[in-house]
Amino acid sequence: MKIKKIVISQPDPQSEKSPYNELSEKYGVHLDFRPFIHVEGVSSKEFRQQKINILDHSAVIFTSKTGIDHFFRICEELRITVPETMKYFCITESIAHYLQKYIVYRKRKIFFGDNTFKDLLDIILKHKDEKFLLPLSDPHKPEIPKALTKAKINYTKGIFYKTVSSDLSDLKPFPYDMIVFYSPNGIKSLFDNFPDFQQNDIAIGAFGDTTAKAVKDAGLRLDVKAPTDAFKSMTQALDHFLKEQSKKK
């Protein structure tokens, strides 16, 4: 297995100090950053079909900046004026501050957790009388709705945007010796674009347990996994993998 060209299925980090650049220079490999998936907002028609009345809710839970963008987009398209009394619960402080793009931050009731939904849920539990709206993508991880249901929170799950496969038709024939995936949707995109994909000597890396499982479930060989006890980041895992490959030359 000779690794000369690697595709990272994420946007370019836009930083010269990226550890990926260091790997490229260290091992003489060419790295391309190419998102295999992208986000599209659901149409106002699709949203209406969910029979959700946004103004029936007194609070909104945001787990991403994308969720904020599409919540306010839908409100604008449906000509809904969000009342100043609406409360916002955000999973991180940076997501909470992103609300300034759409509202006067200091005039609203905004709460945020410390980077985990468990932290945010502790705050939500102190406001159990609210009726919450949870903007999500399709598909989405089930853990957050399950946690809210288990905690007996009064909430509505709404699909505001969706993750879809990007067009990779310009990559035929497939020019890479290795693919690094960061989500199960990336594996779906690979087969959406290349239904007859054969791994053969192409190495595959996966970040996260669910991504690693998706690789194996697709019948592919997993060559690099992160995080692990030994390698906390994908770049650390790749460094070790490329070092071992260089010994085989």
C-alpha cells in the first residue's frame, strides 16, 4: 500500500499551521480537502408539512450555528416574528453568541452549556415549564431527543435542514490512495457517487465510533481510527500510519 494522495472529507482548515500541512511536508503526500456532504435547508413547504407552529413554543434549543441559521430562515420565509420573550438554550457559549446575527443579544433570555448536552440539560431542567422547540437536521443523532424525552421535557422535534451527498463526479476515476471520513454520511456519499466502489489498496480512516462502524457496515476495511487511547486526533493517527507505511517501502 503506497500512499501518495489523501482526500480529507472536510472543508479546508484555512490555516497554514494546520497539522495536516505538517503531515504533507513530513511524508511527501498530497492532501486534498473535499467535503463529501453539505447542508441544505428544508423548504418552507417541507417545513409546513411537519405541522409545527413555531409560536406555540416559548423556548428554542440550539446545538449548532447551522440550526440557528435555518431556524431564522424558516421564520423569515413564513413571515413569523419571533417574540422578544422567546428563550434560547445553546449547547456552547460560542453558539449562543452567534445569535447576535439575528437578535439583540442583551435584550433576550439566553442560556448556554459547557460544550456538552448534559450540561445544557441541567439548565433546561430548571425551566421545565417551557415548551421547547428543537431544530435538527435529517439525518440526526438520536441521543439528544432521547435525553429530552427521558427527562420528561415538553419539546417538539423539527427538521429545519438536511445533510445531503455532494457531487463528486469530477473524481472519476477515483484519484486517491486514502480517504479520511468524519461522519457516516460521508460513507453514504461515497457510494452515492461511486456505486461500484472497490476499496482494493485504498486506505480508509475514520474519526469517531459511529463513523468507524459505518465504514465496517459498508463492507470496507478500516485502516486508521481516531480517537483512541494512543491517538487523540486523526492527524496523530495518520502520522503513525504513514510512518509505518514508509517503513515498508
